[in-house]
Amino acid sequence: MMTSTEGMLDIKRNVPGERRVQEPRCAAEGKGSQGLPPAGGELPENIQSVREELDAVRREQAKLQQAIYEAAQVQRRLCAPRELVWGEFEIAGEIFPVRHLRHLSGDFFKVMQLDSALGLAVGDIAGKGLSAGIWQAHLMGLIQRCARRNSDPAAAVAEVNGELCQDQGERPLTALFFARLDPQWNDLVYCNAGLPAPLLFRHNKTVERLEKGGPMLGALQEAEFNSGRVRLNPGDMLIAYSDGVTECRNSQEEEFETGRLSAAVGAVSGASANQVLFSTLGAVLDFADACSPEDDLTLLVIRRREGTTIERSASRSKDFLAPHRGPTSVMRPKKAERRGHRSK
């Protein structure tokens, strides 16, 4: 007697039109151990060819990255000296690129000897990457040539602007602060073309903005530029900076702004120019915290020391030939070091 279960199984086995599920062909035939259907051996060869092409692309990419890295190091050497003592003045400059060591920056600073005066420049070329990096070297050379031909900073900046505007190709819009420091009268004559106004921190705790100048360079050939003049007294300190400093944002989308910059500098009043520079840079990075800066950070600090009378005749050229520290560093200061600077 057939049980109900056996009958159901028998009926199921004999259902007309039932299709059996077949095993994959490669499994049934014992072929294609990698789970790939054989096609006369062509597919494995294609995969090997693709792998070889990818390896070649990776090698070329590594060469390109190395070339950009080397170019970035040359670029930072052009911004020397990073630290300088010149008579009664201490000068320190730094660029913190948004992409660290492998990034060509559009920011630059330059300290240059102009006969008996000292030339000071901070610039910011619109854009980033290769284009801005290539223009940077040209602009720095152009600024030096024009500065040597014109004793008035406004005239020098106007000539730079005229040269840029004559170019028929795509011109780089550039913000520039350029100044001449006179060691005889301790006067700073400057022209600010589109950069955030540098801040002059007086020894008596007041703060002045250096705003005289004109528009960004490379936009209008007939643009007019004016010079301003300030006297640096013992204990006074000038901070010139790119907009990456004050526009640096934190996780709440707040900008660092000029007020926080003034507070950060004021917290280390009396410190050396180098200490002020790194303490201020540290304050900006601490403010950003986990948010990476979206733009390069550039600072130039000029401080007239208090109560010092130094013979300048031999020291100036020596300082230029052998600055106290090497070319621009791009390493982020450690938090402990930054807090240490601020506590001094």
C-alpha cells in the first residue's frame, strides 16, 4: 500500500512539462576552476594585459607625484629666508599648504634686499595646483625686478600689474602686499593690492590696519595704486597674511576672522617673531580642529625689538646669506608645541 507521502513524490516526479534545474556548465564539465567560462584562453590573457596597463599607469602617476613634490620643494626655497634678524628687526614667514608636502601653492612670501632697504612681499595667486605654482615663480621674479626699478611701492606694484595685463593669455589674478622697510628711519612704506589688510600691533596694545593700495593685480591695466607709510617703533609688530588664515573654518562653519587673529597675536605680545608666527598658526589650526583648511595659510611677521641698538653694517648681508633656519617648513606644528608657544 502506497503512503500519501510516497504518492505525492511520485506524482511530482511525473508532472508533465517539469524542467529540471541544471548545474552550471563549467561545474558540470569540471572546467573553469576560477569560476570563469573558458574562451580558448583569451580572457585570462586580457586580464593580464589590463593588469600590465594599470601597473604602467601607476608607475607614471608615481613619477608625476615625485616631480610635483620636487617642484613644491623648489617653490618653498624661493620663499626663503624663512627666519631673519636684520638690524633691530626680526622677520619670520611660513606657508602651510592645504595639501601639505605634495602641493604646489598659490601663496608666496619673499624677503629681499633692495640696496639699503628691505623688500617684503606676501602674495596669493587665484587658484591652486600646477597653474598657480608655475605662475608663482614668474611673479616673484617680476616683483623683484620692479621693486629694484621703483623706490615707491605703489609704482612697483603698478608696473607688476601692467606687465601682467599685457599678457594676451589667461592672466593670474593676484593679491599682493608689498612694502619697503627703511632701516635709517624705521619707516615702512607699503602698497596693499587686494590682500586682507595687514595688522600693525603697537607696543601700547592698539591695532592699525594697513589698507592703502589698490585692486588685485591682473584685472585692470589702468588701475591706480597708492602707498601708505607707518613708522615701526620698538615693540611694534606687523602681521601680513593671506585670506586662508581669516577664512579658515571650523566644524560649525565659523570663520577664524580678524578678531580671532588679533586675539591670537595679542596673547603672545612680547614674544619673538618666530614664536608669534607659530603660535598664531597653531591657533588657526586648533580653531579648525578636525576640519582641514580649504586654502593655504601664509603668515609674515615683522617685529622691531625693544631696547636694542645693533650695528647693521656687517649683520645684514650675513643674515641674508645664512638665515637662522632653513627654507619654508610645511610641517604642521604639534599641539603641544603650539600650546607651549602660546603659554610663553
